[in-house]
Amino acid sequence: MALYQAYQAQRDLTAPGRAAAGLAVWALGTLPPAVSGNPVVRSLSATYELMSRAALTHTRPPFGIDRVQLFDGKEVEVLEEAVAATPFATLLHFRKETDLAQPRVLLVTALAGHFSTLLRATVESLLVDHDVYVTDWHNARDVGLHHGRFGFDEYVDHIISFLGRIGPGAHLMAVCQPCPASLAAVAVMAEGKDPATPKSLTLMAGPVDTRVNPTLVNDLAQRRPLSWFKHNVITTVPLRYPGALRRVYPGFLQVAGFMSLNMKLHSTQHIALWKALAAGDRDRATVIEDFYDEYFAVLDMPAEFYLETVDAVFQRHLLPLGLLEYRGRRVDPRAISRTALLTVEGERDDICGIGQTLAAHDLCTRIPRARKRHHLQPGVGHYGVFSGTRWKTQVYPIVRNSILAND
């Protein structure tokens, strides 16, 4: 508990300073334009604004998708509905006010320190041509101990259960961390002849086989024994939260780790934010602020899930070695024969190396070659695979066409 308590103490101690900085920004903004527009005043306001934003949040931001323009140019309302829920996750349905029949897609988001809203851009693109469902994972610090454990098997359980709730004929799309679990879920469903086995499986920038072109993230996971992770990064939720005494891998550590991989980039972005605020360029500042509002919204992961993922995916490589088990039974991707497979990777991905997702094709030997496809997107890093301009204009059309071709 000491690690979490130290973090909480730091937040509590710095909260008055952040509040005072926020008040200063507001006060400077109420000055007459002749004064507030002064370069010195704007620079001071920019400094205070960065100070007021210097904190993580632990509440899921809203998706905020109220309307979407369909492929035919018609704009329709979008209603975000919870159609199923467990203590650890909610199945969200982004229902569109239209009678147009579109392929149903379950988007499996990562349980890796950020909320599902990190994939807002992915959801917005999918909504144009699909009936979209999303796994919305809950913050483990808000899940009481009486709800039990949540490990890798429980994660797979949720994917299978949510596909069953959506019904036969759906498509499955996984982004980043959930790729191995999603492949395992489809294999289990195919072997059991589950009628809800998806028609297609899209795996995007995910660690199916981390032995291939290992990145710094993979090296860090390999460098220390599992016991080190258990004793050094797992902590206990403080008593003030609903999940008190639950063992977790805290989101603040995950985000700190990700930032350390690209500290120069994040520093450059915050300097750019200060300059935009000081120059009065609100449009540029808003773009950067929106990204970091999302990036700094973090959730805690159940300790069981984090440790089992490090062990099975990043250290022992159980899925590509044919040794992964689900509920005591061996997972066999060769059981998948009727589900089409699309894998997508980014040329400059420094989190999931080139070939790690492609490895799924070698495991799914019974899927006909004509129903397999791989796409390597030039010029993008990890996040560019599922968000940004190249996602919208180059990657998404391939995903859309794959789903449509197999619907």
C-alpha cells in the first residue's frame, strides 16, 4: 500500500497549488483585452495553465460522440447505451438512429492503464460503416474485493460473453494489448462450435509473439523475473476507494512508463502547448490539451491480469508456443477455420515490433489463404495505426473492406 499512499499523498499536497494556478488563469482571463492580450500577461497565464494541468485524473472521460455522418452523407444521432455489464467492464453499444443494416463489430480495447476512450477516433471511424460495440473496462480501484479476481481467463471470458450478447454474425477487432486474448477467445469459440464465433478477426498492433523484433517494452519485461514485478510494481488500493485493499498495477506507473519511452516528444509537446497559449493560438492549444486530457486519464489494472499477461505474453510466449491455457484447457488457434483474419502493423511502432501481430497468421493454419490479409502501414508509430490521418485515410478503408467482404 505504501506506493499508492505515497502517490496519493503527493496528489493531496499539490492539489492546492494546482487549484491556485487554475484560479490565476481564470483571474487573468477576466482582465480587459488590452491587458490580457499583453505578451507578458499571456506568458504568465500560459505558465499557470500548465501548472493547473500537472496531474493525472482517474475518471473516464466521455466519448462525446453524439452524431456521425454516414457514407452517404446523411448525419444521424448516436446514442451510447450499456447493453451488458459486470463489475469489471461494460459492453457499450453506439446505437445510431437509422434503419440501415450495417456489420456488427465488437471493438476490444486495451486494459493497460488508459480508459477505452483512448480509442475515440477508432470508434468514430468505425461508426460510419458499422454497428459498433466497445469493451469499456472499469478502474480496478473502484471494484470491491467481494467481486473476486480478474485475470487473463476472466478477460477472455468477457470477450466471449460480449460476443454472445451481440449474437451470431458479428466481427471482432482488437487493438494492441488484447490481441492475444482476442485470438484465444476466437480459438476457444471455434473449437466449441459457438454460434457467436465472429465472422472476421482484425488484430491491430498487438503482441501475439513478442519474440519477433522485440522492442524496449519487450526487453524490459524480459529483463526481470515475474517476482520482481510482483514485489515492485504491484500495490494495494487505499482505504478511501471502493476497491480498498485490492491488489493492482496502478495506472500512474503505466503512464509514467510510457512517457519515459518518449520523454523528448512529450517535453516538446508541452513546450508547444505553452507557446500556443502564450501566443493566443487557442486552436493549436486545444488539440494538444485534448490529447493529454485523454492520455492523463488513467485506470488501475487488477494485479492478476497484469502479472498473468506479463508472464504468458511477454515472458513465456505461451500462445505462439502452443502452450497457452484457458480454464485449464490448451488454446489451439488451428481450430479457427471460418473466421477471416486481418492483421495491421505500423512501420515505426516502438511498442509492438513489426512481425509481432503478423505472427497470428502462422498460428491460424486452417484459415484459407484467401481469407487472410496483412497490412504494414508506412510512416506511423503505435498510435498512428488506429488514430490520426493515416488511420482514417489508409488503414481504416482496409479494415472496412475486410469486414464487409466477410460479412
